[in-house]
Amino acid sequence: MESTRRYSLPSQVLTYVVLLAFVVIALFPFYWIGLTSFRTPRGVYVREQMLVPRNLTLENYAYIFTERPTLMWLRNSAMLGLSSSILSVIIGILAGYALVRLRFRGNRSFAKLILFTYLLPSSLLFIPLFILMHSLGLVNSLWGVLLSYQSFNVPFCTWLILGYFRSIPEELEDAALIDGCTKTGVLFRIVLPLAAPGIVTAFIFGFTNSWNEFLYVITLIHSRELMTLPTGLGSYIMGDVFLWGPLMATALITTIPPIILFMFVQRYVVSGMTLGSVKG
Amino acid sequence: MQTAYATTAQRPSLARALRQWLGADFALGYLMLLPLVVVLFGLLAYPTISALSITLQDKTIGLPGRFIGLQNYYQLLFKDPIFWRVVQNGFIFTIGSVSLKLVLGMTIALVLNRRIVLRGFFRGLILMPWVAPTVVTALAWRWILDLMGVLNYILTNIGILKLPVPWLAKYGPAMFSLIMVNAWRGFPFFGVTLLAGMQTIPLELYEAAEVDGASAWQRFWHITLPSLRTVLLVVTILSTIWTFNDFSIVWLLTRGGPVNATDVFATYTYKLGFETSRLGYGETVSVILAPVLIGIILILSPLMLRRESE
């Protein structure tokens, strides 16, 4: 509805006032994370001109990188995000192509099953997955976490990729088949290059899902050096004492990668979102 | 397909029978599905079945469980007052958050659907709460809502509050805060999805209505809302599933406290399973509420499949 209607001045003003209110509410916590991360331990509680950036310092950042295992958490998060999403995308490409283009018994009911499993929430699965990893000897191991991430990333990426494959016109593939290309050849030479944006999107969503995950890591990992960034944040909470400065410095670093990746895929975000990222 | 069969007439008849029964590409098809099947079975089906069997045992961390029949279910339903508190909390939290998200999301969608400058830019900004890791934003809110935090600072300074409120430490304010934070986090999803839905409504409908003298409210009620019916249903049900199962926000803001005042079913399951190490009893909480959830999913999936094929 790209409207050509003219809006009256008061209604235009109201629109922008409401928009501005939404933007302020949506962004204030990020401002507060940033501001807190540049304040000293005492400075975070100073009430005088609390909202204004003053007396800023980098000492929290120096602290988290030199005295805390932040780089280790960063590495764990990055490795889990990359490996889990690459693995899911490969499984998703194979299954997606088979379900969309190949003719065999059960392919329709299978597509439904994927959606169903994708909607199953992790709060239902974390205890059985913990027991499974326990019996496999994978508790307190990043391998166990990687496996448990596949329980949401594989159905999610497969479902996304399935949708993109459906949107590619079948005629192109038929032409290649007539020219003597095999079915697997069609997948690699025609479908994959055409679906590349969709596959990159699935990869980025998969990466973000893993990067943001919290419940599986706190149930499966006990050692501080095996934690990821989101779970590592918890180590700045000791009973009722919060080290807000270092906590927010780490929080800011945790937020940057998903936001940068999101900018690349903003165009596809809506379709990806109705399929849903793992949260809500 | 007929031509394909003609050229393979000399093949062994078993393969031909299989192809006829299982479909032309069955071998390659099943091969390509194999990794997915392994994941679905190993990481979803098997754990689900084992979840059911755990609830019939007194399983604790590190010890094998003994079969105790339906004792966990009996205890949970009839001997555990906290469970009923959790169910009640879950409904208050879910209904409160989802309706707030719906209202906020619809408002921002209507605003963004008007002719405004830099729409894409503003849409991106509004999406930030949704894109950032939940753990990060939940902890940011924990700090904002702290007794010494900035919200109390602002509200006491402009005279709305005389004394700072312990937002997360009293029953009423704690549940209220959780609903607010969950709505803050989730409203962009509603907003952007509804906006996308609005942009597919043909402009002619509005022009015709305007010619007929329909007011802005009538246009919204008789054109926008009915056109968004499926989208609204899908986002509402999706969000209901996610909110009902929320763990991070509740856990990081209140830990289900004070006492069990804000425990929802994911945090209660976690506490039973990992703080008192009663895995069997904890999983019973999940399993007992699963039928509700599966019911919701079964309503949702056909809707999403229909949208997918449109």
C-alpha cells in the first residue's frame, strides 16, 4: 500500500511522534549497555546526571580481555556458530532438494514433519538432550553443545532452504536435464547458484540462532573456559553482586556480530522471521 | 516418466517394482534425506521418547532411575502447589505479553506503513530488540530495572514516583516487568511481519472505501484487519509458543522469584532438574504441558504450509 493519499499536517506530526517514541524505547537499552560499559565500577551508580556520558573509561574492556576468558568465549561462540550453521545448511540443501524436486514416496509428509519438529521448543528437550549427552559422554564438551544445536538448526535451515528451492522455476532444471545433465549435476550447476542468496540467509540465521543460544549451554557446560559469550556473561553475577561494567562491555561485544550480519540480510528478514528464528 | 520406463525396460524387475512403488527417484531421494533423518531421529524423536520414559522414573543426575509408574504425575498434579502457581504464571505471562506485542506491533506497523522518510532505516532500528541476543537485552533490562537503576532514577526525578520501586523483587511489579521486557523483545517481530502483510493489500480497496466515505477507523476495521487475518493468526500462535516456553528472560531477570512468584514452566523444569537434580520430576512438568503445545503446533502448521505455498 504505497499510498498516494495526502496526510494532514497534524496526523503527519502524530505519526512521527509515535515513531520517535518507538525508536527511543527500542534503542534505549542499547544506549545504556554502551554507556555502562564505559563507566567505572563506582561510576555506574553515580546518580548525578546519570543519563549523560561523562567520565568515560576503557578499563572494563581492558579488564575483560586481560583478566577474563572473554577471547575464549568469543572463540567458542564463533566456532559453534560456524560449524553448526555450515552443517545445518549442508543437511538442509540435500534434504531440501530431495523434498522439492525428487519424486519418491513420503516426500510431502516429510516436509510437514520438518515444520513440526522446528516448532518444538527447546524447553521441552533440554533434559532429555542432557541425559542423551550424558550417556554419550559429551557433557561439558563443545561437541555435545554442537550436537544439541543441530536439534533446532537443522529443521530451521532445512525449512528455509526448502522454501527458496520451491521459488526456483523448474523449467530451467528441465532444460538442463534434457541436455543430459544428471539430477545431482542440476543441483550443483543450476539450483545452488540460483538459491545462493537464500542459502546465505539460512546460514546467517543459523549462525545467529547458535550465537544467541543460552539454555543448552548452561545445562551442558560447567567449565568456565568452555562457555560461550551469552553464558559467560553470567559469570559477572555473583549472588546479588553484579559487575555491571565488565558485564556490559562483554554484552556489547556479544551484540555486535548478530547486528552486523542482520544488516546483510535485512531484505530477507521478513520471510525468515515468519518461518521464525528460535526465540520470542 | 513413461519414456524413462521404456528405456529401462531391461533392468532387473525388482528395481523397477521399487521405483514404481517408492517413486522414480527413491534411491537418490532417500540417500539425500539420510542426514536429516539421522538428526530428526537422534536429536528429536529419541529424546522425546526418552523424555516420556524418564517421567516414569525417579531419575536424578548421575544415578540410574528406578521405575516408579505415574508417581511423578500424581505428585505434580495433587501434591505440588508450586506447579499450579507455575501454570497460572505461565498463562498470565503469555497472555499479557502476547496481547501487548500484538497492540505494539500493530501500532508500529500502521506507522511504518504510512508515507514516511527513511522507512527501511526506521524498520531496521525498530528490529534491534529482536535481533540482539536475548541474554544481552534481558541483562540490560535487569540493570535498568535495578533498585539503583536508571528507570527508578528517571521516574523519581520527574516526580512520577516518590520512592524507587524494587521492580524485580515484588510479586506484582516483577510479573509486570517480565511482561514488559518480553513484549519489548518480541513486538518488532509482530510489527515487521504485519507491515509486510499490509503492503500486499491492494491500494484500490482503500481508494474505493474512501470514495464511499469510510472513516480511517472503518478502513482499518473492514479492510486492513480482515486482510491480515492469516498473518495475524500465524504470528500470534508462533509468539504464543515461544512466550509460553520462554526461559532466558524470566531466568535472567527474576530467576522465577521472589520465591516462585514468577516461575514459568521452563524455569521450574530447570530448577527441578538442575538445582534439585530431580531430572525425572522436572521433565514431568514439560511432558504434562506438551499436549497443549502440540495442539497449538498442529493448528499452526497447516496455516504456515498454506502461506508457504501461496
